Amino acid sequence: MAPQQAGPYGARAYEGARVILIVLTAVLLLTAGGCACVFWAARGGPRWTHAVARATLAAGHVTTALLRPGRSGSRNRSTSDDGGSD
């Protein structure tokens, strides 16, 4: 029986993909856990759920702020006409 080959990209690429999968799985589990704590804390859960909920909401706000392109200054910078009458 011939030894098993690593494929065209080698064993290092496989290990790198495995590490990325582990990291993404951990991020997904932390996100799901944070959302569950926000839900539980909103319904009067234990004190630690309130702390985790605050951290989750803060991380969400930071992520949103970082992903918005060029939002420094005024929030209403739109120059397009929205069709409404004031």
C-alpha cells in the first residue's frame, strides 16, 4: 500500500486551512454565545449575562463603525434627493 500524499498544495496548506477553520468556528461560537447572552440579559438573566451582553453590543458597534467607509463628520451628508417634501 502506497503512503498517502498531501495533494497538490502540500501538508502546510492543509494545516493552514485547518487553523483558519478552527478560528472561524471559534468566532462563530463566540458570536452565537454573545447573542444568546444579549437575549437572556434582556429578559432579566444573571448579572454575568448583562456583562457579556454589554461586551457583545460594544463589539458590534465597534465592528459596524470600522466597516463603514468614510463616516467622519456629519451623519446626514446625503446630497441625493429622497423625493420627500419637507
